Amino acid sequence: MNNTASQLRSSLFVLLAAGTIFTACTKDDAAPDPTPTPSGSSTPSTTPNFPDADAVLAAVRVNATQSTPLGSIDIVIGVATGAFSNDDFSTFQNVGAITCNGDALSLQSNNSYVYQPVATNPTGIDLTASNEVTWNVAGGSGFTGFQRTIAGPFPATGAITSSTTVVRASGYTLSATNVLNADSVIFLVGNVSKTLPGNASSCTFSASELSGVAAGSSVLQVSAYRSVTEDVDGKRIYFVKQSARTLSGTIQ
């Protein structure tokens, strides 16, 4: 694997390690109530959850900054996640094959779905040629199969401008240059996340909020999203478009 592919896969690992795949999160009062998640889950999430959802399908543009001899460049990595549930997300359901823009998501051991780039395709799903995202779901476990193409723009998340050193006792403000076309924005520092309205490009974490974050290397992320919903044979499906910026940080 060449250095570029290796760096891209490392950037993706940081995103997934930050809890993109349907796990529990904290929120502030401005955020929508999260959908409950399977018991035993403790990782914060930067995938939005919805209290009335039976399923959530999310296409995510991961903005990775890479160093080159000509300077830093941004590369977009396309990933996707999905989860279907018949019991308010206490458990997930196997609904057969799922594709996003033609790329197959992998079924996980807990019946959630994820697409991760591979060595032969380090930038993942093509989410940049068009704003359209086409989902195909085979169906099963009480869910009817369907195909849907979701139009409309992706959110845009500007570069993170905050320090990569977080001093817990002093509090910390996580900021991006701008956020556009978003319903809400999720800010993540280590294992603490907060969700603010879609016009927010900055979020302050108090010392008390950061007190439980472990010292050492950690993840800083700003993730903007927008969603549309549709009922398919009595099941409410949320289709999410998301744009994420992630940095490696140091917690002190």
C-alpha cells in the first residue's frame, strides 16, 4: 500500500474510532433527542440519531487534510453507515444487502452496516461527483426493500482552527472556519460530544464536561449533517448527509 492510501486509511480509522457507527452520545438542550442504542454501548457518536426513526442511513464525506510536497491538500473520503430496528434501537436488524452509490455496506456482528474504504479504493464511496446519494436496501426482518435517490447539497464543514492541545482544567473551544447547509452540528472532544444548531461553527466545552476525558492522544471532530425522512410501508427511514472534519489531539 502506498503512503497516500495508508494515510487515508489512518484518517478513516480516526473517524470510525470516534464513534461514527450508531453509538450513544451526550447532547445539549438544542439537540434532537437521540435514538436509544444497544445496551453496552458507551462510545460517543457523530452519527445523528432520531427519536422516531425505525432506520437511519448516513452518507458521510470525511474531509482529510494530507501533506504533499506542494503543500496541504484536502481529500474527501466517502463512508456510509446504516441501522434498522424494530425495538427503538435496543437491537439492530439484518435487512439484507445495502448499497450506497453502488458500493456495498458490510453487515457487522451487531447487525449494523458500514462501508469502509479498502486498499484498492482508499477514497471510498464517490460522494463528490454529484450531491445525489442512491440507496438500495434488499429488505428483511420486517422492512420492505427499496431504492431511493436523495438530492440536495451536502453540508460543508470548514477546517478546524482550534489548538490540538486540550487542557481539561481550562475548558476548550472547538471551532471550524465555517459550517454551511446543515440542520445540526456535532462537536466531539474525546468521549464527550455536544450537538448545536446548524449555524454553529464553534462549541465550548467546560472544565467539568471534560473532566472525564482520559489524558493522552484523542480525537477532535466537527461533523455537520442534514436529513430527510420518508415512511416506507409503515417504517420511518431517515436519510442523512454528513460532512466531518477530524484532528488528532492531545488531552492534558
